[in-house]
Amino acid sequence: MTGLVLDGKALSKQIESELTGRVKAILDRNGGKAPILATILVGDDPASVTYVRMKGNACRRVGMESTQIHLPPESTTEMVLAEIDQLNADPAVHGILLQHPVPKQVEERLCFDRIALAKDVDGVTCLGFGRMAMGEPAHGSATPAGIMRLLAHYKIPLEGRRAVVVGRSPILGKPLAMMLMNANATVTVCHSRTQNLPDVVRQGDIVVGAVGKAEFIKGDWIKPGAVVVDAGYNEGNLGDVELTAVIEKCSAYTPVPGGVGPMTIAMLIAQTVDAAEKAAGLST
Ligand code: NAP
């Protein structure tokens, strides 16, 4: 058996083409003013610079604008908060993305939580997380929301199935666990203190790698027929799962690259369009 490819690249293109039409409707309603995603980058981390550029490019592809704020590496928490306050108050801005990670001296949680709920299109605030977990309307954290969208697109059954998420970060593992639980999966969350990790992973009908260590999850940890979602993106285009050893035994898998990564950007843009539609009175 060769696993079905869960093609995030193709699905993200399809999502972008749908969004282009919705952005046109917003432009018509707003006298030609495009929705704006504001990005804040603190410092010069090369990967972060690339991610912010990719997000700006995605905005332009669907007809939106992006305002890019680039703060120096020595910025203080107060400087970041001041930028967020300005963007919160600006009615032309519909979404705010603070690129993670920020330099050590900046209190990331404080900054994330300063983002107004309506503009939290990357789903990073505690309030947004809590509302999402409770099944109330909120923008979901972009990467887990992208994974859920990809699983839904390929009609991967979740209800009653055992999902094992390896990683519990605030932007990935933890919110994904809540989303999977809300979709009626039985969820186990693993982390650096988990004991007998290979045995726990072997129980997963759906296994998610969200660790940040290249090929950390070995092929022989994966149960035959499992669905493998590899959220990791490490040097050398490697994911967190030893994918070459998994492709022949799993029922479906996300490739690296071209699986979860493009979906993250698509969800960020989609959630900005949602926010802009609400602001324009095109949705409630
Ligand atoms: P993170 O904040 O570093 O979190 C890593 C998680 O892995 C932590 O919960 C940690 O456990 C757990 N972990 C570390 N070592 C472990 C071990 N030996 N056994 C079990 N669990 C272990 O990373 P992240 O931001 O969630 O990112 C994870 C990966 O996803 C990275 O490769 C990143 O590049 C990728 N990512 C991709 C996208 C995308 O758009 N494609 C977006 C975000 C992240 P503790 O909590 O106990 O420390």
C-alpha cells in the first residue's frame, strides 16, 4: 500500500482562487480598498524574513495588501506593544501577524495577547484559543487550522479515531489537540516528558509530528494504515517523521515540503478575508 498524498500545495492554490473572488466582493463593497494583513517582524532571523515575505506574496496573489513592519532585533516589549496598539486601532487593518519567534527580551505571550480578537487571524491569543477550545467562534491557530482543513478536504475520518499529537506548543500541538478533540477524535498529546513514546505513537490512527526535530518519529513507530501528518519543517527539507519509511505502510501522509506548510499560509489569508468580510458587513 502506498499512502495517499495529502497535497497541501494543490489545496492551498484552490483556496487562494476562492479567496480571490471573495476579496473582489470586499473591494466592491469598500470602494476599492483592499483588505490589509499587517505583519510585524522583530529582528532579522532569516527563516522569519522568508516566512513574512511568503505571507506578503500570498496576500498579493489574492488581491489583498500587506503592511510590513520590521523592528530592529534589540526592540523592547513596549515597542512591539505600541505597534500592535496602532494596528488594533487602524480600521484599514483587518489582520495582525506577529512573526514567531521574537527575540528573547520581548515577552511574546504579552505581545500576542495584545492583538485584538477580531484581528487575531493567526489565532495566537489566549482568548482566541479558549474560545476555539470551547467551540465558540474564533480564528484558529493557522497551522492546526490548515491541518484540519487538509484532513477535511481528503475526507479523513476523525470521529472515534485515536489521534496522537507529538508536540504541545502553543501555536501547533496544543491547539491542534483541541481541534481534533472537537472533531470527536480521541486525542493523546505527547511531549518531551512522555514515556514509551514509540508505543504511544503506535496506537495512533492519526499521527501528527510537531516536534521540530528532523525525522524524529521513526517509520516503525507508525501503525500500518495510519494517517501521518508531518508539520515539521527542518533543515534539508526534512519533516519530523521519517517519511521515506512510512509512505509504503500508511494510508495517507502529508509530504514535506508541500503538505502542511502551504496550508498555514492559506489559512492565515483565509482568516484575514473572514475578518475583512465581517468588518465590511458582508458576514456576521
Ligand atoms: P516547539 O515550540 O519547539 O515545540 C516542540 C514540541 O515538541 C514541544 O512541545 C516539545 O515538548 C516537543 N518535544 C521536543 N522534544 C521531544 C521529544 N524528545 N519527545 C517528545 N516531544 C518532544 O516547536 P513548534 O513551533 O510547535 O514547531 C514544531 C515543528 O513544526 C517545527 O519543525 C516547525 O518548523 C514546524 N512548524 C511548521 C509550521 C508550518 O507552517 N509548516 C508552522 C509552525 C511550526 P515540551 O513541551 O515538553 O518541551
